[in-house]
Amino acid sequence: MLRGVSHGLLPTFAAVGWLAPVLLLLARIAQGISLGGEVSNASAYLGEIAPSPHRGRYSAFFYISTGGAVLIASLLGYFLVRILDKADMASFGWRIPFIVGGVLGIVGLWLRRTIDETEHFEKNKDKARHVKNPLLLTLRRHPKAVGQLIGYTMLSTLCYYTFFSTLTPFAINSRKASADDVFLALSIGTALFIALQYPMGMLSDRYGRKPQLLAWAAATAVLIVPLSTLITPNPWNLVVVFCVGLGLYTAMTSIAPAIMSEMFPTEVRALGIGAWYNLTVATFGGTAPLVNTALSEAGNANIFFWYVAAGAAVAFAAIWTLPETKGMQLK
């Protein structure tokens, strides 16, 4: 909640020396931990409050809000670099987005305190209190679900890192694209990403989760490398890359809370999602910048896209073993 405010109000190196970067590092770690903890709770909550026939479309609101936040943050950054010179950005401009985010976090806390626990949680909270070693319990009783969750989360985090992070510097530094063109293409792709969430959630309620996830993994495996060849200084090519990539990604993100909630019973749902989801994100998302940097320094930056394609193939195999869960009652 207050992480953004703390980032924005941190003292400078000139004022406190090496304590400044240490405080920044600690604040960023706290921010990562809090965000990781919220993913599982928010996913479980959306899955549990939704009527069974409409769980897909309810789930879509998770990434509608996430995508909206990414788009607003990008636009804010773009606006700041246009009105502030480099000296002002280095002096105080970089603090503004963190302070804005911190204020929004306070609003989020207020909203969260006003919502009630779900009926599923209230019915199972006593049972949950008596669960011993819940993390081991998920492995012992739900090993297949854990493996499936790791399989498709690996691809999801690689897709997120690829399209929302690595493609921008890759296009600018390796393919000599204009920074403004890349920003515009990413903004258009992100807007499409947001717009497709609800329709894709509705499709999953009608036709099923599994076909949608299989289509996402298969299309990513086949198209990610050809898409990378379209990253050129041509702005229209950039729009195609971001729109196709992020459009495909909505097939998964729109139903992520639904599919994860349907894999575990209520008493271990939040932990089953949170622990294994975050471990997978840390393993593959956390190392993705290192892999990308190492490949780039070796002059093989294009191989990163083959790495994502391989992850898509693994995810396809994991998704193939999933049962169809649309319309099911949560346990």
C-alpha cells in the first residue's frame, strides 16, 4: 500500500550515503512480496465470488485492472519525460509515479476493508485452520495440479516479461526502432489486451477453459519466433507484434483466476495458488532478464524467443492434462 509513497520519499545518496540504495532495495523487495501475496488472494476471491457459469468473465477483471494500471503507468512515464528535462527527472521526476501509486494503494486498502469474505471461505475457514503443513499437503494430495499450475504459469510469466518488458529495449537497441514508435505500439497492444479480457472470459464460460489455454500455448509456440522477425523500425510491424502477442496472451490472462481457483479446494486454495505460482514466477520470470542479457551479450538475442517457444511447448503438454472445469462448483 504505502510502498509507492516510501519509494517516492526516500532520501538521496547525497543526504544519507549508501543507506539510500539499501532503503530502495528493501522497499522494492517489500513491494515484490506484497504484490506476490496479493495475486493468490485476489485470484481466489474472484473465483469464489463468481457464479459457477460465469466464473470466466468474473476472472477477466483481474487483468483488466492489471492491464489498466500498466497502461496508465506507461502514459504517466511518457508524459513526464516530455515535460521534464533529464536533470529534473533524475532529481524529482522519477518519484512522482511512486507517490501516485502509493496514494492509489491507500484507496485500494480502503476498498479492500469494505468487502466481505466469500461464502466458500466462511464455510471452510474452520477446516482450513486445522490443516497442518498446507504447502506439503498441496504436494501430497494435489501433485498433478501443482505440476499443471507450474507448467502454464511458466509460459504466462515468460509472455508477460517478453511483451511488457524485454521487447521494448530489444526493439530500440537491437533493431534500431524509434522509442516513440515502440511506446505507441505497446500502448495500442496494451489497450487491446485490456479490451479482450472480458470477451475471452465469456468465451471460456461458453466453450471451456482447456481449448482456450491450448490455443494460447500452441499459437505462442508457433508464432513467437516469426513475430520476433517483424520487430523492425517500421511502426506498423511493431503494432502487429504487440497486438498479436498480447492478444494471444489474453486467452490465458482472462481466465487465470478461474482456472487456478478450480484446481484446489478452498482450504488450501490461496496457498496452493500463491506458493507455486510465485515460485514459478520467481524461477522463470526472475531469471528471464539474466537469460536475455546473457544471450544479448553473446550476440544471440534472438535465441530468447526460441526459449519462450520451448516454454510454450512445455505449457501445452501441461495444459493437455487439465480437466475441463467450466461451470464446475468449487470444492
